[in-house]
Amino acid sequence: MTTPVLPTRYTLPLVEVRVAELDLACLPEVGAMFDRVLALCPAQVVVDLSDCRHLDAAAIGLLLDVHRRLSRADAVLTVRNPNPRVGRILHIAHLDQVLSIVTDPGVAAQTAPGQTRT
């Protein structure tokens, strides 16, 4: 089996992060973490929200900003395992039509935006 060859602009195929809190109060810290992650030039970033109990408008804006920055580099942002409450917030904000959202803990595969993998 051969290792897939990534375009030279990517330094890593995948970066996974788990975020427990994602709201205005922790936005500077989480935003700085995403800045460090994006500096690694990953082909895909998976944000595990299984421990996150709430998202606010600032968090939605941050996720959209990370998505835009990755899209400009032809990279992908995937949200993994949002709990039902967070999933509803993502749906109400129509992020499920923009971001890849997966609910299987073992799945980090690229899913087309607007599709949910179960």
C-alpha cells in the first residue's frame, strides 16, 4: 500500500482537536489554538465537539472563519460528534449545509458539505 501524496502546500494530512468549550468567553484561547493548527497547513482539520455542551454566535463565527481559511487552501474542516443540542444549533445556523459533520467517532473522512455521515 502506498502513502497518498499530498500537494506540497500541505505539511500534515490531518489534525484532530477536541474542544470542550466553544463560546465567547473562551474564544481568544480557542481562536489562538486554531491559528496554531492552521499554521501547520493541514489538508484536513477535524474538530471533535463530543464534550462541547453549547455553542454561541461567536463560536459559529469562529467555525466559519476556520472553514473559510481552510477552503482557501483547498483543505477541509470536519465537525465530529456534536451532541444533540450542539447539532441542533449547527442545523439552525445552517452550518450543516456548509461544514462536513460526522457522527461516527472513528470517521474523519472527507464528507461533502451539506451531508451528514452517520
